[in-house]
Amino acid sequence: MFVVIGVTGGIAAYKTVHLVRLLVKAGHDVHVVPTEDAVRFVGLPTWEAISRNPVTTSVHDDVARVRHVSLGQSADLVIVAPATANSLAKMATGLADDLLGTTLLATTAPVVVAPAMHTEMWRHPATVHNMQTLRDRGVIVVGPDDGALTGGDSGPGRMSEPEAILEAALAAAGGSRSDLGGVRVVVTAGGTREPIDPVRYIGNRSSGRQGVAVALAAAERGADVVLIAAHVDDGVLAEASASARLKIVRTGTAAELGRAAADEASAADVVVMAAAVADYRVADVSESKLSKDAAPGRGLRLDLVENDDILAGLVGVRRDGQTIVGFAAETPGEGETLLDRGRRKAARKGADLLAVNQVGWSLGFEANENEILILTAEGVVVETTRGTKREVADALWDAVLAVRRNPGQNRGKTK
């Protein structure tokens, strides 16, 4: 699609860079039209580099092609993000004193706006009136969200996240992906916690962001999704909680997650085990807080027993037509590679696909980006991908769909 992104003068413009990147990554032809104020927040070189198209703010550039009209005429979709109170007022009254204004008047394409402003401005009667005018004309409004704002304020007015804007915009243009339509999906996310006593536990550093991204990507591509969340912060789950196609089941320990996964997987077409599940649990959990006063200076010893292998258990009862995907966070030892570790685990687990990523003190966990190898049970590398966790999630689903279309195609081969 030919997509025009209007950017107005708000601090949330930095988030629009990611929105442009998502659209370009999805194969769309993206043309950014910032206002003069917008380039005070994000400069023209950034917009050109991300969109891969020339960017200007002036109606006097490229006059021979009548660019101030041709952009709007060519557009299949127009998104304004962030849309400030001033820009929304100009849209409502039809003002066209810059390139964005003329583009909006010249287009017949769907228009999506993502408002961003302080709460008082959003609630002002003039803004309320302007928003109703725009909605009456068919403009699609995404957000704003309720949350932290510039300057320490908090409340309604925060621009929605790029992924939410993208979903609404593609749906408005009839261009949303629906290649998982009718597929029932279970995804696990987060890190389990194994109690030592009522206060302490054995846990890990997983934030759950990658698993939540996998679940959201599936829902946005048409799947009906159950997300089994093990200690995922509410902030990470916020977007998932708002999805009509996604049900969240909360769990704590590995045993609880295993029972939930077994229950939900029985009716699933695809199961993605992205949670970081503890390998061990405490043999005897204390009913009261353990105190060093009971044995001063002697330290503490814990007897650990191995938890059940949830992924292997699901593979063992997998029915015909069901696809099971595992995740493996690895720290390769001396003289071995991530691929070596991944292939050994893929052979041991037997899942249809295994997503392998390297972790460490500063790798993998609690990061916004990720890099994974996707292997078959036979060790075939079917995908290597790096990017935001949402981009990685979409690459994973592309690999899952390829396996489901051509089961057994790569069996017996290695790279």
C-alpha cells in the first residue's frame, strides 16, 4: 500500500519512527509528511532513512508533480501520529496551510489519527467538539491511552503504542493480515517462580515481552489466542488485555503452568512455549519464613528436585495436525556455538520448531529487541531473524505457517 504518515509537533513523534519502521518492514511504500514543528522533535534525515523515501515539509518542493495534491491522491491510507490538539483543530476546520493539510484535503483514503496531548487539552470542550466532527466524517481515532505524560503528568492523552495504531490502520484499509484466521493458538510467556517459603522464591529474569508479542501477533493475524502468563507485569500485558481475540490465564509455578498448558493445548492447533520455566523446584517448601536465627552462621541448604518437562510432555501427546513450538534461552559454552546447543535441544525436545536465542548478563532478557534461530526437530535452520520482539514474533509465525503448509518438507536435512 501507498501509506502517508503525517507527523505533528509532539514529543510522541519518537514513537512514530517505530510505526514507520513496522510499515516498511511489512512491505508498504511509506511517505512521511511532518509539520515544521514535528522536525524539531525528529529530524528529516531520520524520517528519510526509516521510510526510504524523500521527506519535505514544504508545498513548494517538487512542484512539477504537484506533490501537495498528489500525495493525498496516491494514498491508500493516511495516518496522523501524533495528532496534537492544534492539528486536530486544523483538520476539523479544513485548514491547509502546510503540506500535511493539503494532503489531508486531497485524499479520499481512510484517515487514522492517534491523538497525543496533555489531559486538560484532550478534555477541553473545543477538542471534544473537534473529535466528534472528525468521527462524524469517518476519521478513525486510535487512543489516546491513559498513562504517563511529558513533564511528570499522568492521565488520558498518551499516544497509543505503534503496534496498536498499525493494527487499527491496516484494518481500516482492509490490509490487515489474516493468515491465522480460524487457528486456535496457545502461547506461554513470562517466568515461573518456585517458592522456598511464603516470602522467597527461585525465579528468572524473563519479562514475558517476547511471549506476549507472539500472542499479540497471532491475534492480530486472525487467530483465537490463549495467553498463559507466568508473572508478567500488568504493563507488559496491557495491550494483550485489550485484545478481543486474546484470553489471559495467569499462573505462578512450573506445575501450575504445566497444568494450564495441558488443559488449553488439548483444543489448540498451535502451541508456542515461550515462557521461561524453572528446571527445578524446592523439595520441601517451608510453611513459614526461613530465618537465619534458627542456625546462625551455618548458611542455608536447599534440596531441589527436577520439574516435569512441559514441552516434551506436550510433544508426547501431540495430535495429528497440531504444531508445537519451543523456546530455548542458551549460553553456549567454550568451543560451541548457539547452533550447536540449539540442535541438541531440538533433537531432545522433538517440537516441530525450536526458537533459540542467546542470553547472558546483558543479552536477551529485559531487552526491547531479540535475535533468534528457528530450527526444526532435525536441526534445520529455517529462519534467522533479528529486530523488535514484535518483528521476531511475526517472523516466527511466518515459519509456523510454512511448516503447517508443508509438513515434513525439511525433515532429514541440515544446514
